[in-house]
Amino acid sequence: MSDNKKLIKVLHITSGISTEGIGTFVLNTFEHINKEKVEMSVALATDWKQHYEERIKNQGGKIYRTAEIGKGVSGIIKHFVNLIRILKKEGPFDVVHSHMDFFNGLNVLAAFIAGVPIRISHAHLSVDKKLNRLYKRVYNFIMKLLIGIFANHKLGCSKKANDYMNDLGFQKNKSKVLMNGIDLNRFTLNRGQNMLNIPDFSKKKINFITIGRIDAPKNPLFIVEIIKELRKIRSDIHLYWVGTGSLENEVKRLVNTYELENYVTFLGIRDDVDKILSSMNFMLFPSKWEGLGIVLIEAQASGVPCFISDTIPNEADLGMCTVIKLLENEKVWASKINHYINTESYNKSIKGELRKFDIRSTTKELEKFYLSTSSKDI
């Protein structure tokens, strides 16, 4: 980059900018980045309208579309070709920052072909239970090789995510952990404020919340099983479910089968998660795998203790998480949760731990990273 160039031009590539962890990270980064130093645009590998799309556009951000990669090989080829075209036509870009897990390999290859000097693979995935399938192991190996060859910088939301996705072991350019930042000003430790606009809410109940896409990694069917067993122990519980996903209908059918309709409320996608969290008692988060689990940071910032699986990276536990082995059955989970409700309380201050997740600090660190890497000859 020449010395007189003042603006670093960055293209973030993602499969979506909705309320899930990656989408929230991209939105938070866009809203807090110093726009006098960094011009940030987003390329979406989907045809579907995204929850945060207009919010970015209304603040002057550019949104590009490549192709819907969910359409199989044809969609992937179109994405690859269109991404190269966008990079050449709308550039020159100084940085490509890819957030699509192992698919980052194809994105950084496209960026290399288009002549983008800084190519970042950002790891948001720490394990994939589908690796018992041969095609998945081959795919991951090829993509990890592409990341190793064509990504000249690597970031991860946790050490576990970096170790799994980005590091080949023999390379000199090791990965860097960059915490997924949140807007701490939105979350408060002032508990008990009933600012909710949701049905069935009662302060007299023990209110649980789970947040995330209703897809396999979040273990949604197991969540229903836990609530079923917990309901057998006590009748004063209620679960609020924020999110949508491919297993939503199956989850709702299971809720109906177990006659839990009066104990589970589906809220869909919400923009007021901070307000909802401030009135919750506990978070339930038995994920099969997570890159980090940014909603756990939001929950703890709001003073909500969390019950989590042992697959969650250590960085997500700021001191308010109770870890239960994922291999334990729903009865054990329910029993341990009930024991905690009856015997424990949290009065621990986590303000020091929270600072490293402040989006202002995270964005400043990322901005510094862009500027320092762009000032070097790659």
C-alpha cells in the first residue's frame, strides 16, 4: 500500500449477516470501525434477504452478492467466479476478510487470483461432528490446505477455533486470537428490569433462555429433552427460545409431543436480546460445538448464569458458567441444573473479564491489524 493512501478498503465475506454470532460480529465491526481509516464492505454468499442488511446500507455500507452456495456445486462455482469479478471490478481491495469456516479456502484463493494483497481466514468453528463422513474429511483437508497456502493472515474467535481450522503446524505465520466483540453498553448487570414485550413472562417463574440458530450444532432437540426432565422435577420453569433454523418444526413437534407448550415460548429473531436477557434467570446452551459462543458473553454481561456443554471454548466462560459434559443424558443435566437452582448464587464481578470483549477494544485491535499488515509488502 502506498504511503499517501489514507483509506484501507476491506471486503468481509460471509454466508449471512443475521443475528447469529458471525453476523453480529460483522455488524458490530462495521458500526464501530473508524470509517476515516477503513472502508468496509460485505459480500454475501446467499440470495436470501439478511436481517442486518438494511442496517448496514443505511449507514453507507456496500453489500455485494455472489451466489447462493446452498444450491450445490453450481452455486459454489457461481460464487467463486462472481467473487473474483467483484474483487476486480469494485476494487482494488486491500483486504479480504473471510468468515465462512473451511470455505474460507476457496475465498482466499479467489482473493489471490484477484490480486488482493491481504487475505484473512477467520475461524469461527472449533469442531465438526460430521467428520465421520469421508467426503467431509476430504473437503476439510482440501480447504485447510488452500487456507494454508493462500491466506497470509489468520484470525480465530478462540484458540480452539484456530487450532482446528487455521493452523497447519509447520507454517511460520501462526494464527492470532481476536475476541468476538459485543457492545457492552447494551448489556447491563442491573437485574430484574421487566422491559419485555414477550408473551407468558412471569417473574414468579424460573426463566431460562437459549439463543441461536435452531440447527444441529446448537443441539436443539436435546434442549427439549432437558426441559422435559426438568419439568418433571419442578413446575416453576419456562424456556424462551430466540432464533430460527432448519430444525425448528421438528423441535416444535417434540415440544407438542411432550406437552410442553406452556413451558416453552418461541420468540424467533429478535433485536431486543439485551432487554430479554436482563429479565432471565439462566441460559441453557448445550451446544455440540462452538467457535466461541458470543451469546454466552452477552448473557454473562447481563448477569445471567449459564449451563453449558464441555465443548464450549474456555474463553467463553468468564466465571458464570456451569459446565456439564455433553455426553451426560438429559436426566443428569436436569438434576445438576435443579441442584444449582436450589443451592447456588452468583455474586462474582466479571467486569475485568468483560473488557476484552468490548467491541470498541476489539474493533480498535482489528483496525490496527488492518493498518499494520497493509503497510507491509506481502
